[in-house]
Amino acid sequence: MNFTDLGISDALVQALGKEGITEPMPIQIEAIPALIEGRDAYVSAETGMGKTLAYLLPLFEKTDPAVPNAQAIVLAPTHELASQIHQQALRLGENSGLPIKSLLLIGGANTKRQLEKLKKKPQLIVGSVGRILELIRMKKLKVLKVGTVVVDEADRMLRGELLGALLDFWQAIPTQPQWIFVSATEQKASSAEAEKLAPELVHLSAGANQINADIEHVYFVGEERNKADLLRRLIRAVEPERAIVFVHRNKDAELVKSKMEHYGISVADIHGTRGKMERKKAMDDIRSGKIQVLIASDIAARGLDIKGVTHIFNYDVPSGSKDYLHRAGRSGRAGEQGYAISLMSKQETRFVNRYESELNIEMVEAIIREGEIFTAE
């Protein structure tokens, strides 16, 4: 099975080839034909397995470059994920030669500048539901021609405040578009909400709720007060090409960053209270290799795609297995070797059995002595 067999045009096949993508992944084989056909769908697959292209390729196939109106909208829960999707769309357009324009619309950006870019009549809109809904209500973003709406990280978008905003968006769309929900996990609550918007929903999956088998899972047990020193020693011992350290709260991201800087480790942090430009710089620095370690609060665990991440560290351990799955999946992308390392207090070791049973993984306890890592006896 190749992309041509799935109904992808030669121009897009050539565009994929320029990025070294020659064979479709399982979720792409499963999803692309149904999405091109126009089916409403819930697309789920493990992290790093090509979900973004699984829906972007059908969007490009169905978009008419001659029509100067928005024809598809992709909604994402974080600015970083929206930016990643937009950049992938830009690469597809540039590498294929197809005159399909993508525009990123997120909160925190200059509204006047976004309004100017809207005058160029982009066919694809990518962004946050709040800003997109605001521009629709201002009658600056015309949505009469919108034929497809994608909700990325659907299990997060279909709950809480984001669900309320998404329902407002749904009411603001005068058409009955094709709905595509995308996530690494599919939960009953999110599926139920999705089916309210699209009753004829089909469920397309390939390895959802699973962790890449090429990721090793290791945990270290110690005192909470010693975690910063333990993290420093582990980073020195494993020498990750790129690493992400996950913490629970925004203030903890800043605190851990400060401590790692004190130890001479090249590091940046990214969390909810950082401004757009600060977050962009942190992402640019980790991707370019200017820094080695990115400290991220939970908000960044979903959808964050950074090539070359070899290790993730759970400085603060998640209580939920699904959260552990999302974090661990930031390493070992697309079949590469990855390592998920958790720093646990004695009380937190109770999560080990939960992760192992619910995610079907094996976690190994280890110790570090004189800069060397050993399996705990």
C-alpha cells in the first residue's frame, strides 16, 4: 500500500518524498480513504504515528485552490500544536506546488495583522477556537464555504471550557461540515460529545491508548527535596540529545529551570503563563539544538512534536495512566528509541503498578551511583 493507492495526488506524493516520507503509516492507511470520501470520523492512534498528515492530506485533496475562501478549519488546544500543524501545512503547500494558503489564527497574536492576512483569502485556517470564533463573530472570517472541521487533541477539546467554546463555534458555522476528531486516546466521554456533533461518526484507530514499544520505562526512588539534584545527575549520566522534563505547575517549571541553569545545563521552560514569543523562542531553541532540555508544564504534554527527543523525565509524576502515555510519547517518535524516566517518592511508587497494568508496559527501578545507572537490586 502506498500513498497513491490511498488516493493521494502525485503532487502531494512528491511533497511527502521531499520530507523523506515514502510509505504511509497504519493510521494513514486506515483514515485517508474515509476522510477523502467525506466521512465524519474519530481518528485515534498512538503518538508520533502520523495523525496530522492523516487528516492534512485529505484536506489538501479536497481543497479547491481556485476558491478564495476558507474551506477547512483545524482547531487545536494549544498555540504550540496549532503552530506545528500550520507549519506542516505550509510545507505541504510549498513542496507540492499547490497554491493552497494556510493561515494561523491564535490568541495572543496581533489581531490587526491577522485581519490583514485574512485579506489574502486563505483556504485553510489553523488555530485556537477562541480567536477563530472571535473573528467569525466580527464577520472578518467568512465560513460559508467551510466543508471540513478538524478537532485535534479531541479528548482535551471535548471537555471543560474548551468544549463550551467548541459548541459555540459549532453554532456559528452555518454549514454542516465534515467533522474529524483526532487524538492519541479515545475516552467514552469525549466520544459521546463527538457523536453529538456528528451522529454518523466512524471510529478509525491504529494503536490508540498504546505506547510505542521502543520506549524504555525506568523509575528512580528518592526524597522529594532531592529531585532537582537527581535530575541533574541523570541528565549528566544519559547525555540526552534533546529532553523534555515534565512538571505539574507553571511555577515549578520556572523553579526547575533555574536550578538546572545553576548546574550549567542548557535549558528553557514552556508553560501557560509564558507569552507567545517566549514560548516560541523556547520551542525554536530546543528544535535547533541551542538548548538541550525543555522544562514543560502539563499543558505542553499534548501534541508537542519535537524531533530528536530521546528522553522525557517525569519530575512530577502524573497520577493518570493516560497522562503518562502522552508524556512518554514525546520520545521514541515514529519508531525511534526513546526513554521515559520517572522521579518518584516512595509514596508515588504505587503508580508503577497502575501504569504497567493499564498501559501494558514494564517499568524498571534503577539507581544512579557515581554517574553510572544500574538496575536496582
